Amino acid sequence: MPTNAFSVTELPIIQAPMAGVQDSALTIAVSNAGGLGSLPCAMLDAETLRAELKTIKSQTSKPFNLNFFCHTPPEPDFEREAKWRKILQSYFKEYDLNYNDIPTGSGRRPFNQEAADLLAEYKPPVISFHFGLPEAKLLAQVKKQCAIVLASATNLEEAKWLEKNGADGIIAQGIEAGGHRGIFLSNDLSTQVKTFELLRQIIGTTKLPVIAAGGISTAKEVAEAISMGASAVQLGTAYLLCTETKTSKIQRTALKSNAARKTVITNIFSGRPARGIINRSISEIGPINPDTPEFPLAAAAISALRTKAEATGSDDFTPLWCGQNIKGCSEISAADLTRKLASKL
């Protein structure tokens, strides 16, 4: 079996952090199976993160990964917000909602000093970042704790930037990947390329370990990425139906339907481009709408619609995050899937 370049896990399999559909149960299961389990932290407050870390530490002695976002919170844009509310007005009327029903807060926090101080107590072996890297002071504090720092790159320019600015490994996120794009140096989606092409580009120019991510969901595809020089493979969509996930009944139904064969990159659910299964709101509002508020402000208004729609069993306003390749999705344990994904190495 090829050696994992990070020398921290038995298997070169990383479970992608997936906010909204998992908690520490999935993290623990993957880590105990020999892969690198990940916990999404951008939507967790300090108290919840502390509780999750205690759970992880009590149920596994294996390495795990904590994932954080590095976005800069935007200033409120009242003109843009007014346009967005006008776009959603007919849907609010349909579901008998008013704008007082919109939850407050952004829902997603960038990595900050509070998080860095909390991590100093638990010293996680791996930390990964999306949307770039935190400010130099915070990154230095993380690296002082001896954590391996991974970060997502969606093109060669971003990979070079990450290497120059302190990343220890690069997650090459191809355009096939489900969920939020890690794009951070620009908003130009024309810079996004397929996973294996991105892998070739980055491996040819960096001395850092490179992790393939996006559109990979079977053991054969994992083996192909490793044979190309990837140090590990990160997979999210393949785990969505596992027994340890919190994937909702609505999303599970969508994943098992023909709808999952049609995904698109959209910005309407959060303000940043992310890949998901096409549904009513994507079809009618997006997929890319220029009046969508900046990330993460767009999520508040549409989440109120989501709550109402899901109560009726509808996925019309649900972000059904999903990659382009669902072949590996199985309703089995995460441990079994992790070992299965590494079976051809």
C-alpha cells in the first residue's frame, strides 16, 4: 500500500468535513477505521466545539482533522439585501412568511482567536482551512501546536499562494466536488478545473503533499489518484448515506433519485459558489444570481424558506450539496466504506 505522505493515518483516505450533515460520530468512525475523520467547525460555537472535541478524544486515539473557514465577514449591503428580499418576496408570500421570521446571525464563523485558544487545549493533529488561510498570527499559533495545516486550492495560483503562506499540504479541489468551492483569490469561476487536471498541475509545481478532492467516490478512482502522485484522497459525497451521518431524510431521498445525476454550482444558498443537486430554488433563482448577498449573509433569508418547505417534505429551498459522482454512495457504516475505498491500493 502506498505510504500516506502525512504519516499520520494508516489509510490515505480523508473524509471531507460536511457541515449540516455530520457531527463527531462520522469523524470518529472514519478515524477508527484507519482514515482521517474530519469535523466541520465553521458553524460551531466554542461550547459546542469543546463538547465535540471531548467526545472525539474519548472515543478515538487516532488522528482527526478539524476544518475551519477563513472568509472575511462582509459589511452589510442594504441595497443588495433589498434586491435579494424582492427576489424572495413571492416565496415568502407562498409560505406565509414575513421578514421578521429571518434568523439573525451569519451562521458561519471564520477562524478566530477564540478558536485558536481552544485548540491549544486539545492539540488536534490536523487542521484544515477553506477559503485560504487565517491571518499570520493565528496560523503561527496553530503551527506551534504541532498541527499539520492543510488548505484547499481550486487552481494552480491558489496552490502556489498556500505553499508560500505556510500550508503543510494542499487539497486540490476539482470542480466536480460537492459543497462550497474553496476559491479565494478571485471570484472567477472560469479558473476552476477538473480534479485530475488540477492534481497534475499542482504536483508538478509544489514540494508539498497534495490531496485529490472532487468527483472521487470509488476504490478504483482512489487508486487512480494515488497512482498519479496524490498523497491522499479526500471524499465527501461518498459518505453522505453512511449510517453515522446526519443527512436528512429529504437529502437522502434526493441522493437516491435520478435528481442526484444533475448537479450545478450555485451561489444562492450562502453567497459563495457551491455544488449541489438542482432543485426548484436553483432553477428559478440561480444557479448564479448576481444579487445574492455576500457570503455568508445570503443564507439567513433562504433558510427561513427552507424550514417551512422541509416541514412539508419539500426540498425546494434545501441546499442539497453533492458532488458530480455518486457511484460510491452506500448505506453502510463509515468504517466499512473507508476500508472499501482503500481496497485497491
